Amino acid sequence: MLGLSSCTEPYDDAPHSDKQVMVVNGFLSNWAGSSFVSLTLATSYDANGAPNRVTSAAVYITDNTGNTFRFREISAGNYYPVDTSFAGIINKTYTLTVKTADGTEYVSKPETMLPEIIPAQAYAGYNQVEELIQNESGTSSLKLKDVSELYLDYNSNGEVTPRFRYTTSHLVEYIIDKLLNPPLGGVFGYTFYCWITSEDNSLRFTNEKYASNTGKISKQVVSVISADKVLEVPDMNTDSLSYADTLVKVPEYKRIITVHQYRLNSDSYNWYKGVESQSSAEGRIFDPLTAQLKGNISCTSDPDRTVLGFFEVSSVSDFTYSITRQVPGGEIIVDEVSGVFPKVKGFTIDNVPGFWVW
């Protein structure tokens, strides 16, 4: 996820050098099972296909108290902790080391995992955002789009303003009522309680609009959805009691948003700030970049060797909210609820699912 590039000049070292450029992407959180390291070789901006994976490397993380945590290669170029219960500890500092099969060593800067912070409140409202629209002739233009936004506030703790990035997971509930005409065996119809899930990995994080010495954050946008609550979903078939081949528009009953909050230290914040400044118009993490982003990894065995990537050390907190909307522009009710993780999509018939939020 973090294998991105930047600088002020387009990256063109690879075509003029016989040295292949390593891209080291690492992530460590306070959650067991979430940490990983991926190793690839940089490719030119206009290259086709997936990058080459770097295999058979020795990968480990050390902390500031002398502990070492080794990683093993699960699939080509993807490394995970040998101890599956391994998780970072708040206020500890971690360093990533990678030694490739040819003896080249790459080491990150020491990165500290900062404490989690709980938002003071969550609420929602309406806004207009610019959206890039492309017409049939391929011409692009910006158009204002009505949206609903979920906000978080943070109270001052007397320290420097904390920095966060956010991703969200969405569970949308909707109901389809179907009547039988004529009734069959005393059954007049069915109520289908349905749901769909999605992930939003758009790049959203706190920025300089907040004073750096107050420690207070107000109206931080963590999720953006359509202003209305109209869904286009598969219709339900009363004969097969399953999904139909046709689509139908139905109102969203309720949306459950789980906010994944990553507490950033200064290095991680500067990294994502650089990603944003060089990202394409949509502002997504996975958009292509045209330049080289300076990370926190260096080659200790050959200091002149170029290396890309970043080792992020962040504490992660999850907060789940139910979003109830009536009509576009109307009141939006936000309530904190327990996190639920059903399968990607599904339905029940005449029986409310156990995780359903009313």
C-alpha cells in the first residue's frame, strides 16, 4: 500500500543504471495480525504489468529495548511476522531491517508508535465537493457534487495537535418488500432484509488547517458518501427466493460506518502529505505518481543506492457509527454502535439478521 514515489523530479534512475531500485513497504500497528512488509523492484512510470517481487530476504523489526521480531515470506515478496501474535506497543520505537539474498541491507529510521486518542464526538452534515467528470469526447471538467460527510472532533489535550489518517468500512442495510399476486399457500409476500459492504481507502488525513499548538481538531472529515440514500441493487426473486437478474432502486435503511483511525507520527504525516501533493485528481492512495517520494528507508550497505518506500508505525483505533438519513438535506442522526463484520453481501427472509441495527 505504501509503495509510492515522490520528489520534485520524475524518477528516471532505473533506465540509466544497472542497479535495480528496491521499494520497501512496511506497516506495524498495535493490532496482532495487521503488520506486513512487501518488497518489490521499482518500475518505470509507463511500465505495464505488476512489479517484480523481491524474494528470499531476511526481514525483521527491532524495538528500542533490544527485542527482535522476525518475518517470514508467505507469498512472493510478502512478509509477515513469524509470531502471529506480534503487535506494536504504544510509546515504543521500532526499526525495520531488510537483507536481500545478495547481501544488500536496507534499514528504516526508528519510528515511534504514538498513543491512541478517542474522538470527543461524531456527527454528520452536507457539503459540496468537486468531482472530475469526463464526457464522451474524453474532455475532463470539474463539477460540484452534493455529498454527506461524517465528521470527528477532538478535544485539546494541551499538546501539539495530533495527526491521523483514516479509512472506512461500510455496511449498508436495506429492505425489499415483495408481494405475491396471487398469494401462495397463505403467504402474501416476503420481506427481504439485505445488506452490502464496501471499503473506502481514499486518502484522508488531518492537515494544516488546524493550529499546531492547540491540540484541538474540529469537523475532521473521515468519510464521504452520496447526499441521498438511493441504492441500486439486485432485485429479489420471489420464485427462487434469491437475487434477481434485474436491478432496482431502493432507499438505504441505515449505513454502518467503521472508522479505522491511524495515529501518525511526524514522519508518517509528512509521508502522506507528500503522497497527497503528488497524487492524481481523485486523491486515492493507489493512484499513480509521477515523481519520487522520499521515504524513511536507506541502504546501509551502499549509501549511494536509491531506495523507495516507507515503514509506517501507527497505533490503530476503530470506531463504529450508525448513520440514519431521511431526505437529502434533512437531519442526519449519528449513533455509536458495536462493530459488526458480516459477509460481503447477503439477505434473510422475514427474519431480521442478528447484527441488524434499527
